Amino acid sequence: ERVMTQSPATLSVSPGERVTLFCNASQGVNSNLAWYQQRPGQAPRLLIYGASNRAAGIPARFSGSGSGTEFTFTISSLQSEDFTVYYCQQYNNWPPTFGQGTKVEIK
Amino acid sequence: EVQLVESGGDLVQPGGSLRLSCEASGFNFRDYWMNWVRRAPGKGLEWVANIKQDGNEKYYVDSVKGRFTVSRDNDKNTLYLQMNSLRVEDSAVFYCARSGDEGYDYGAKWGQGTLVTVSS
């Protein structure tokens, strides 16, 4: 199965800053990659699919890029509600697999 | 508005069985692949199973093959997960998720989850 590795594990940033998260696949997954946000006690929320397509209703400050094995996810200006955990997930091969998550915390 | 509401989670002994349900509303349920995803305490997300629109294709992660069965009733807009021979390591919050419009295996919409605890 494809192993997804996210980095860093934790990011300490200030509101208003730009942040970039990374996701690496053990083997190529084309552009079949999604990014989710999960707040404590809540379900994951789809932000990005197809590596770079924003899901419906997702603010433009969230963006994704990459293909193959290397992917990035950027929040252009962090809002208070953005401080939580983000996961990448590949869906190119069965089973779909998630990264271990990156926690974005307030500096 | 799309809604997915899971139910059926409970405390069960190792070796026991449980059936989870996910009632869908706000979209045409029979048009979408549906999925079960779980998150064990202190662990990451794991895709458990999915099922095609007509129920004729089903896929499972290796750790649950032969023990879990996914099914759906399109007339009742409901997804099910029958879990047998439960193990302590199956303890998790189980989410149902709707696939993307193209049928790809990502979770476009999610329920709030139902907690399964396997313990003696």
C-alpha cells in the first residue's frame, strides 16, 4: 500500500502568516490526492481534491499543488479557525491511505 | 444540505458483532460510491471499506477482510457495516463518507461518526 508521509508533524505559526504543509507518497499517485481539515471532535472536512482543486465552499486561502510523489498544501493567511490538524490522502491505489497529519498551532 | 448520520456504535466484547448504519439525506444516495473510514484512539485515519452505487462491487482493507461486510439499501438511503469477530484493535470512531462526484475514493462529505469500543 502507498505510505503517505506528512511534514512537519507540528507547525507553530502566528495568525495572518502563510503556511505550507508537505505530503510525500512512497510511490507515485498521479494527482489523486486530497487534503482534509479535522478539528477536535469533528469529522474530517474535504478541502482539496485532485491535488489542486478546492472543494465546494472552501475559501480561496487554501490551495494545493503537486503530482506524483510530492505535494504541498498552503494556507495563504492563517485565520483563527485554521489552527487544527490537516491530513493528506491518496486515492490512486487501493486501499486509500492517509498521512499521519500536521498540526498547525498558534505561536 | 448533505447529511450523513451514523448510528450503532456501542461497547462490545472481543469476538462479538455489531452493525453500523449511516442514513443519508440531501443528495441522490444511489448515485454515489459510499465508504467507511475509522480512526482508532491516538491513531490516524484508516479507510475500511467501500461499495459501488448498485452494491455489486465492494472493497475492504486487509485488516477487516472476512470479518466486516459493507452493504447498502438505496430505497432507504442507508449504508451499513456489519462487523463480526471484533477485536480490541477495531475500537475506533467509524465515519461514513460519500465519495466524490467522479467516483474517486476521497471523502467529499462525512458524517460525525459513531464510537465502537471493543473491550472485555
